[in-house]
Amino acid sequence: MHQTDEYINLLVLGTAQDGGYPQAGCSEKCCAEAWNDAKLKRLISSLAIMIGSDCWLIDITPDFSYQLRMIETLLNKKPNICGIFITHAHMGHYMGLMELGLEVLNAQKIPVYVMPKMQSFLKENAPFTQLIELNNIQLKKIAEDSSIQLNRHLSITPFLVPHRNEFSETVGYQVNSENKSLVYVSDIDSWDEWKMDVNELIQNTKKAKLEKNIVV
């Protein structure tokens, strides 16, 4: 492992769809066992990127209270949430923002990185407008294929993926360190509809002299 990667930790906070698992109202076989065995429960998909106590999230879900506790347990202290990257405007990917508001954490100026339509969605709809007005969050507009530097060793780049875009664009993220890379796609309608071949994406990452590629 490269020296600069020794302190970069990734924590998968959840792997389930927007409704979690088991899902509300589902009594079919797919969820029946999980209703009867809490150990089978899975939280909604999200990823934490950590360097020391600094933490960046990809998506902030309705399960955020449990997921924050996962991070605190791993670090043995409270994280410094340096930014939140939203993939799209379906409930499982942004509703956890409400936990940052006055009623719960009353956070201060947490950067929330969003594509243009996602930015408009949050700015134009309550109760998210209150989060902005009270400076619980600060929206940061991002652009397709434009990298954001998290620190001198780590960057993240959004890319568009095909999905039901009723309220916003849908993006995945590529996270790059100096010698490793991760591609995160939370939702996509069809690999065949995507202009980018996921295998090509991974190959292009290899060409950038990154030693390891992970697709979550």
C-alpha cells in the first residue's frame, strides 16, 4: 500500500435500495426473513471516505443516524464531516439532510455537493430551504467530469448515469487517490443505456497509473 493511502479509509454504510431492507409494506419472501431476524437488516446505500477524523459522505440517507454511529464507532470519536456528495433526488439519497437541521444536529455550514438540477431542487423546496437559510448546509454546485480536490492526495469526480430523473440528474462518483481509485454507482437503469461502458471506465482508470480499482 502506498504511504499516502495508509490513512484513507472507506466504510460501506449501506447496500440497500431507497426503502432499506426489509422494505416497508413488503411481506414477500424476499423480506419475510429480515422482518423476523433483525440481524438481516441492511441500511440504505451510502459510502464514507475518511482521512483521520475528516469524513466525506456519498449520499446521506434516511438511515443516517445509524450510519453516523457506524462512523463514530470505527473512529472512536465524532467525525468531522467535511462534505456530502449527493447522487440524485430519490428519497434514499438525500433525505438524511434533515438530520443536519435545527431539530437534530443543528450542523454548521456543511458543504453539500450537488449537480445543477439537484441544487435547484433543494433551493426551491421546503424543508431543505430552511437548512440553507440557517446555514446548516452550504450548497456547492458541481459539474459532470469536473474533479473536486478533497485534499492534496484525494479527489472526486461526478459522471452522469441513466436513471429516472424526475427531479434531478443522477451521477456516480470516481474517487481517486495517488495510486488507487474507486467507482461508486448507487443507481442506474441499465448498463446498456449508459454511454460509458463500466469496463472502459475501469480500464481508463488503469491507464491513469492507478494500481487498484474497486466498483461498489
